[in-house]
Amino acid sequence: MKKSAPRFAVLLIALALACTGFARELKGTLTLSGAWAIYPTAVAWGEEFQKLHPGVKVDISAGGAGKGASDAIAGLVDIGMVSREPDPAELARGITPVYVLHDAVFPVVSDKNPALPAILRKGMSVKTFTDIYVTGALTTWDASVGSKTGRPIHVYTRSDSCGAAAAWAAPFGKKQEDLKGIGVFGDPGLLQAVLRDPLGLGYNNFSYVFTRGGALVAGVRLVPIDADGNGRADPGEVFADRAAAIAAIEAGTYPVTRKNYFFVKGKPSGLVREFLKFALSEKGTKVVEAVGTSLPIPIAEREKILGELK
């Protein structure tokens, strides 16, 4: 009887561990690729998730929303990071999009742009941007904002398939492939191209135009979008810092907002599902707020998605 006591004690400990979850500790490797906009937050989520689950390795790479979508469809990664709406063709190939973040895309110029005073005073209407990026009818800063510089606009766009370009083209009723301009790879590359070129015009994700402290990245200025077409940049259309931009995004007054998704092949399960649940949890939301490069989705939507993941 005495000899069986240790075995009984071991059994009790095993049962206790199973009840507390320690016996079900997560293990394995989770792979993600895709959108530059989501990348900084995903990296932070991965770091925190690994702290909670030391047996898990999270491997994340950027490369654009198009890469994230194609990698997820091909089964090359567990999760594709996609900063645009899912395409019907992607859904038809078994993709489950999970809404995880939201943000916006902003037109950018260098603070050395010779037409900067006119740009900040008047802004640019959607029609003006359309005539620059789609029809090519406007090719100079003078014709676009009424300045007197005598200088051309150097138009930049993204060379990689990405959510930023898709979101930027949407208000013009177009797609990324309809945008004119010099193609540059990636968000960082496009921003640097504009910063190096005083005559440049580009567009960037929310996460690349503001610092973590809330200020604009040194050397960049956001072009006000004259949403009401009154010929001037109204106070609610001018964003000198992150807080002002967030207020407009959350209020729904800024015209180039978009949702960010995790693409999963089939129904999320196992390690993928646990990572999604973490990302949308209160702890995951605090990570989003701490990183500051994207915005967490409203709590009601998070709770709805979490309910669907159970």
C-alpha cells in the first residue's frame, strides 16, 4: 500500500497539471508574411506570444500584401498579412480573412518641396490626385496647387503588390495597376524616395509616417486631402501629428482608411487559432497600442471575431 502512494501522488499531479493547462503547452513554429503595414505589430505580437509560450517560434517577414495573400493561398505560410479587402478569387481558393487591425494611407511630400506653402494651404482634391495618378492630366505643382514654382511633379508609387496602393487607388475608382508613377518597392523605400526628392509625391501607410512618439517622421509632410472640394485645406483635413490623424480615422472623416487582415487557408485551428485569439485579446490590444503603428479594431468587433474563433 505504501509503495503505491508515490504513483498515486504522481497521478494527482498529472491531473492537476492537465486541469491548469500546463500539460497542453503550445509548441511548434508559426510563419507569417506580407503587408508592411501589419509587420511591426505582428512582430510585437509574436514576441509577446513567445513569452507566453516558450515552446513556440514565430517567424515573420514583410514583402507586401500581395505576397502575404499568395503565400497563404500556396500554403507557404500559416498566416498571410494583407492590408486590403480580400478578393473574391482569394476567397474562392479557401482563404479565411480575419480582421485584426485598421489604419489609413496618406499622401506625402518632402518638407523641402518648393510648393509646400501652397500644398498645405490648399490641399489636393480627389480629382486632383486622380489627374496626377490616373489620367496624367496634371504634371506640375503649379497646375495642381496654384503655386508658382515652374517645377514638375515626380510621381512615385509602389512596385510590389500591396494594400497601400490598393487603398490609395480606391477613392479614384481604380486598382493598383491603374496608378501611374515610378515604382518603388516597399513602404520604407517609397518614403525614402520622396524624402530624397523635393519634387516627389508618394503615399504611405499610417505606420510609416508617424514616429512612436506621435510626431511626423522627420522631413515628411502629409498632403491635406480636400475632401469637400472647397479649394482649401480645412483644419480637420490637416494632420500635423498622430493624434489628429487617429481622430479623423476613428471619426470616419478621412477618405483613405482600410482594414487589415490575417489570411488563413481554411478554418483557423491549432496554433494559428491561438495566435489569432491572442492578437485580438485585451493583452494583444495593449501590444497594438504600445507599438503605435496601427490601430486596434473596436471592442465589439473583436469580441464577435473571438466568438467565431472558439
